[in-house]
Amino acid sequence: MAKKGAKRKIVGLVSEASGHRTYVTTKNVMNTPDKLELRKYDPIVRRHAKYVETKKNLGRNE
């Protein structure tokens, strides 16, 4: 069973190059309270781009 207070939250990642939400991942809110910024492959632009965590509700785990 998980510890009380240590939650993982489902977040969507939006590309800065195309604006599409391609990836969905989880993050530990206790360890990383700021927004995630990852460099991942964007299939629409066909190159690597910076993805940032979105504020939009994904409809689950809220």
C-alpha cells in the first residue's frame, strides 16, 4: 500500500513546437512540485521538441 501523502498524478505533456498533447505520464507531486519539462520526439513536426506539463484536466485521477 502507498504511503499517505505521497501521491502520483497523471499529467499530459504538450509540445511547444506543434501544440499537440502527444504523451501522458505520471509524476510524484511531493518530489517535483514544479512543471515537468522533457525533450521528446514530436511526430507531427518530425523532430525532438520540448514538452511541458499541461494544466488541462485529463478527466482522471483528480
